[in-house]
Amino acid sequence: MNTAEAKRVLETALICASAPLPLHDMKALFEGEVGLDTLRRLLDELVQDWQGRGVELVALASGWRFQSRPEMRVYLDRLHPEKPPKYSRAALETLAIVAYRQPVTRGDIEDIRGVTVSGNIVKQLEDRGWIEAIGYREAPGRPALYATTRQFLDDLGLASLDQLPEISGPGSELTPAAFAALDDAPTLLGDGQGSLALEAEAGPDGQVPAEAAVDPAPVPSAAAAPERLAEPTPAVAPSADADTLTAPPTATGTPP
């Protein structure tokens, strides 16, 4: 297969894929005829080919995908006038703490927030696929250690945790404001949202109102997801402290 044909096949697969395409899946398209170095070069060429258009090819945590550019969001939102589900401030603060301080236990989150964390909040974030239990701390009760998932990064349009906005100050400042810069995350093809629903519903106890406690719409099938030129950085970034990780019986979230 010549290079031009391989590039056409790769472009078609990326546009039509129902999920982010990692490099090993792209390689399977060609049954060994195209190597990884050639794939990387073709991806670079496709990125350049789509410059200046409303859609771009980007690398995310779990693979490569085509998605609309952030500046197109205002127009695409007109196709989806309904508002996305909103999350409580407590849920967003919990998510921010997990993202910046992972791996953490519920106790760690409560210490930082200064209030009790509802099990419903943790379950909501797990059900959405943004956090998962990656092990247990060797402490009384063996509490679960939570970290973010690749789905979390994909939904924010990021390839690694290093791309989260920098913050400063004590842990008490790990709030939804940490994600303010990400509210314009790229919009997926055919999707009017394209980012986390970051508008918090204020409740006296920090709980999500009944009408807001719904999972956002799933990633549409028209968007494919990219992977870095090298294999993607894992979404989970355990800290270097003395926590001992023991794999849980089952894991939630997106598979690697």
C-alpha cells in the first residue's frame, strides 16, 4: 500500500471511529504493512492537513480523534439548546481534589474540604467514569484510593494530567475554579457540549439536585479519540508518598 492510500485509510478510520483510536488499533488497519514510525508521520501530516478548518485532529489520553475546534462551540451549541446536567459544588470540589492530589481516600478529601464527603458524590463521579479506585491504603479499614481516569482526560480534551491548569496555594484552594480554564474544552464532532458541565448547583448540603443528578450524554459516535505520538501518559498519577497500593477486586472507569 502506498503512503497516499494509507493516509486516506487512516483519515477515514479516525473520522468514523466510535471511540479514540490508539496507535496499536491504527496499526491493525494495515495488517503489518505500515509501521509505527510511518503512522506517526501520517498523523503529523493529517494534523497539518486539517489546520485552518473547523475540525482538528488531536491526541488525547486514550488515543487520537477528530473534534471541533473550541471556537466552533458557540455555533454548535445552537444545535443543542438544552442545558447539560449540572454538578454540585461539592462534586466539583471532590473531582478537583482527586485530579490534583491523587491518589486520595475519602478521608483525604474530607480533610481538604473540611466537611464530610457523601458516598453519593463519589459514586456519581465513578458512574460518570471520571474517577476510579486504584487500590487501598494500608491503614485501619483499608480505605480505597481514588484517581482520575483516561475518560476524565478525554472529556476535558487533554492527553495527560500535566496539561491541567496550574494552581497555587494550600489544598483548601482546590475548588471548581481550578477547572475554569477547561470550560472551553474542545467540542466533539456532533456534540453540543464537549466539556465537563462545570456550572455548580448550590445546595445547602452540597448534594446534587434530583434533576441535576444525571450523567451527561455519552461521547457521540462521530468523534474518534487520538493518542499521543508516543503511547499516552496514564491518567492515574500516584503520589510518591508511602501509600501501599493493593489492587481492588474490580476497577471502574475506562480500560487502558
